[in-house]
Amino acid sequence: MFRIILAILIGIPIVELIVLFALGHAIGGWTTFALIIVSGVLGAFFAKREGRKVLEYAKFEWSQGQLPTRHIMDAICIFLGGILLITPGFLTDIVGFLLVFPYTRPIFKALLLALITRMISKGNMQIIRRR
């Protein structure tokens, strides 16, 4: 698992730099810089808006005596998407927007749930319940 994380931490910035340089060469440096700034601002706006919606839905379910598990998964996806959106680069912005938008988020929620289930079944993650 450590090797995978290390490869991601090294590989993604390299790919992002290649894309940024290629795009800067194609459309110009200032235009590329402006696109990075605009995508970061729009991403922060959308992440904040979606985060507030999910929080309100979770509060409502909690007040009804229900555990807001679906909304917790939404919040995790929005949080990860927000982190990717404020990271400079176009590939991370694309994935970040896909995580934040409510129409594409169920795909990532299913992948996250499968990952958590696999980690629990392998014994890499434990759930502790206190009474």
C-alpha cells in the first residue's frame, strides 16, 4: 500500500506538470494561469455549496433519529474533491469536480464503499463501537 501511495504522490505531480506545460505552450502561459485560478475558485465555491447541502441533510436525518451514513459518504467525497480542486492542475481539478458534483458522486461513493469493505474484510481497518 505504501508503494502505491508513493507512486501516486510522485506520479501525479509529474503528469500535472507535463499537462500544464503542454497547455501553456498551446494556449499561452497567462491563459493557463488564469484557468488554474478560475478552476480553483469555482471548485472552492462548489465544494462549499455541496458541503452545506450535505450537512443540512445529515442534520435533518440525525434529528429524525436516523444515522446519516449516506451523507457521511457524500461528505467524504466532497472533502476529497475540495482538496483536489484547490490543488493546482487540470487532472486533479477534473477528478475533484467529479467528486463534488452530485450526479457523478455515486460512482465514487460505490468505489469508496468497496474499498472500505475490502479493508475491513482483510483486517486492515477496524470498527470500534462504544456503548
